[in-house]
Amino acid sequence: MADSATSPQLLHLVFGGELDSIDGVTFKDLDGLDVVGIFPNYATAHAAWKAKAQQTVDNAQMRYFIVHLHRLLDPDATAGKAAAKN
């Protein structure tokens, strides 16, 4: 198990489903969403996203997304980083 002091846990959710239209992000069937998983960092989430996206490449309306859960869980930390950069 990784030491949390040396590598912060930045949780990411990967999920997807078939969209009503390729121009939006409204899903056809919320019950049919594919929740791929929650990952400890962006790199592993991106690898999972890429694998699922490649499996569904023939369906133009199927989309997978990466959600930065760590930003939702601690929005002040993200705001602090943005303020520090400016």
C-alpha cells in the first residue's frame, strides 16, 4: 500500500454510457451507465478510460468520462492551488 504522505490520494471516477446525441452529455439510459471504477490517481483513471473508449470505438454515441472526485471532495484545496498560481 502506498504511503499517503508521499503520494496524495487524488480519487478519479471513470464512467460512461450511450448519449442521446453526440452534441451533448445527456445519457439515453441512466440505469445502463457503465461505472468502470474509482482510481487513486489520474494516470490509472486515464488508462481505464482509454481501454473502455477503445472497446466502444464503433459506437459514436458511447462516451466515457473521467471525474476528478478529489476536486469535489475538497474544493478548497483546488481553489487554493489556483489562487497560488495567479
